[in-house]
Amino acid sequence: MSPLITPTDSDRTRRPFVGWRIAVLATITGAMTGPGQTIGVSVFVDPIIGDLGLTRSQVSAAYLVGTLLGAIALVRVGRWIDQVGSKRAMTWIGVAFGVGLVVMSGVNGLVTLVVGFTLIRWLGQGSLGLVSTVSITHWFERRRGLVFGVSFTVVSALMALTPVFLGLAVEAYGWRSAWMIAAAAVWIVVVPIARFGIVDRPADVGQYVDGDVSPPVHGDLGAASLSRSRREALVESRFWLLNAAVATTAMLVTALNFHQISILGEEGLTATEAATMFLPQVVGAIVAGLIVGALADRIPARFLVALSMALLVCSLLLVSVVRPGWPVVVYAILLGASAGAQRPLVATLLPRWYGLIHIGAIQGVSALLGVAASATGPLALSLVSGWMGGYGPAALLLSVVPLLIGVATLAIDEPEFVPRTVPAGR
């Protein structure tokens, strides 16, 4: 549309709201982070150990270092997204993520493994996940919690297929070729979506947030006109309490997923059976994500954040009693629910608290903390389980962390919280 043409309210009424398309496309790109997520990497851990002659602790340490380096590199990505827009950023991130997956196919030792992990964690889990979230954030305000609840639920469902497909590829073609197949999939799916499907903001096509036919009462940019800087966000206790929960979930869910084949293998499940337990996790993530996403627009944050911590505590307690059959299914469902309950919260609360102008930079800090915390999880669980003589006792000890964080998050202060149920400007 020419910038000289101003659409009328009737034009906006007739034209479908582009935000729904953006939500669908960004959900697909969010799911394509799978090969860079722990759920995807877990399939390659045992083949890498066997082929490269590395120990499990060495691979866990490489994952730790690579994820930390990726987190450090992520610091400026959020601000860059704010500057260049989601469309351009997602295009280049998709290209680079594919290159990172190609690098993983050629690793031949500990050093190159660190390099590969750095690239896929920075570009996949971190950057592509961040830009997919920011893409949706600019298009919704009142319904942001609901949209993210559905979006992250679908992402979880699609991502659960990642270990299945990658596992089949590893069995059929070997783990190196499986990485190449993943790279091709990212290039084929993400880059065209970014280049031809993503629109940065509603104003770019003459629309308003949530599909309204008139500007919100606080300006054409919606919550953007009330935005606060990253520096202002970083001095608030609510920001750090929320991200303490983010980091705790990232650390412990990553640890359990990274070692899932080994954890469940000790209880008598085959590698394939253990990999299929990612599917019940999706059920938990779907239910929790939909419920929490819908409630995030209606009730104060502290109760929902504490709920996510309670679910994580329960899943950790079950590690010591997990057995083939219904116990392992319940464990997987609760583990998925703990992650699913939290995903829509960060995406909903940070824009509500701090607006949109600097949202990429602010969410970038949150992503940095989550990615950095996830780096420590696999090695921490490996070391603690070795020290305590098993995964069960280790998980029991580590459950103290989310218990304490959950209690602390009940102190989150969200002044002037107003349920977002009335259309703005009407």
C-alpha cells in the first residue's frame, strides 16, 4: 500500500486482519527452532558420544559452553530486531540458523562441537524463537495472552514431532545427514515465510492492533506509546522475579529433556520409547498453555507464575518413582505442563508492563537469561546425579530451587492491573 493512501474505517472492516496471518506464520517459524532446542538435540547426544568417543559429561559441558556463548551473542539481537523489523531480521536469522545446522553435521571433536552448539543455540533456540515472538507481539494487545497461549501450544505440538522425525533421519541416514536435512527444512520453511509473509507492524498495512477499526485510546501505536526502556525494566523487581521463574524452568526442563533417553533408559524404556515420551509432554504443554494463556489476560501474574513453578516441582519429584506405564506418562505430562504454563506468560506480561517500542531489547534480556540458565541444566544434572548416585535423588534435591522461586514470585507486584476484556477505544 502506498504511504500516501489513508485507508478508511470501512476499508479496515472489509480487509481481513493481517495479525491472524502473522500469528500463524510466526507459530510455524517458532516450531522450526526444534533442531536447536534441547528436545531436538537430545536425539543426537548418544550417537555423538559413540561416534566422537566423548563422555556424557564432555558433551554436556560442550552444550553448556555453547549455550552460554550463544546467550552472550543473543544480547544485541533483540535491539537489532527493534531496529530492522521482524521481517528482515527473521530472513537473515533463518539463513544463518541453517548454516549453523550444517556446521553441526561436520563436527569432529570437542572444540567443533562447542562451535556447533553455540551457533544452533544462539540462532535457533534464541534468535529465531525471539523474532517469532516479537512478530506476534506487535499485532495484539487485548488478546495477547490468548493468542500466545494458542501459538505456544501449537509450537509445542509441532516441536514434539522434531525428535521423532530427527530420530527417524538418524536411523535411516546417520546423524550427520540428519543435521543436513534439518538445515534444508529451515531454509525451505523459515526464509520464504519471513521474506514474503511477515509484516512488521499493523501501521505498515493501515491497520490497528487486535484488528480494531479505530486507534486505541492511547495512540495509533497502542501500548507502544506507553513504552519504557530496557534500562527502566532492569531496575524493577517484578522483571527479575518473572525471569527467575523463566531461568529455573529453562534450566531444569532442559536438563531433564537433555538426559531423557538416559533417565528413562535406566527404568527399562528403549531409546525409541523414551523419545516418544516427548509426545505426552506436548499434551501437558497444550492444556497448560491454553489455560494459562487465556487467564493471563484476566488475572494477576503472580498466581500463574507460581503455578508454573508448582508443576515443575511435581515433575521433579516424580523422577524418583517414574516407571514404564502410566507413571512415566504422568511425569511427561507434568513436565510439559510446567514449560507450557510459563511460555505465554513472558510474551504477555513484558509487553503489558513495558510497552512495544523497546520490547525486542527487553525480551532479548529475558531470552538471554533463559538460554544461559538452560546451558547449566544438563551438566548440573549430570554432576549432581553422579554425586548422589542417580537421577531420582538429584531431581529431588534440585526441586528445592523451583519451590523457593515459586514462593518468591507470589510477591510480584503488578500495580494497576486491569483485565484486558474491553476493546480499546470503544
